[in-house]
Amino acid sequence: MKTTRELIADELRSIRARKNVSIEEVAKQSQVNKDTISRYENNLVSMQIDKLEQLLNYYDVKFDIFFENIYAKKHNKD
């Protein structure tokens, strides 16, 4: 089973892929450093909540919906 941190990283990477935007574009628009975004998406560092909020705002994803998705994946029995 994946950790919550791994699920968050996967979800962020998935959202960016669905939005079809590059890390560079996300960094420019969200004002989160592209290396930081890459580290978050690859689960290399713990995420700062304010940075997560900036990214979710850029992606137009509500905080509660984001974590409901994480919870559902964590508790999926498939």
C-alpha cells in the first residue's frame, strides 16, 4: 500500500498531466519553483501546505476534493 505522501505526489502529477501543462508553466503561473514541484511530484521532499495550496489554486482544484481523492485511493480495496 502506498503512503499518503506517495498518493499526494501521484495525484499532483496526475492533475498536471490531465491539465496538459509543463512543470515550467505551472511554476510560472503558481509561483512555486519548478524544482520544488518536481520534488513534490516525485515524493522526494515533504510538502509545505502553503505550496500545496498555491498549486491547487493554479489547478483550480479544491483542497477538500483533493484530499477526498487521496482518502479514497488510500482506502480502495482493489
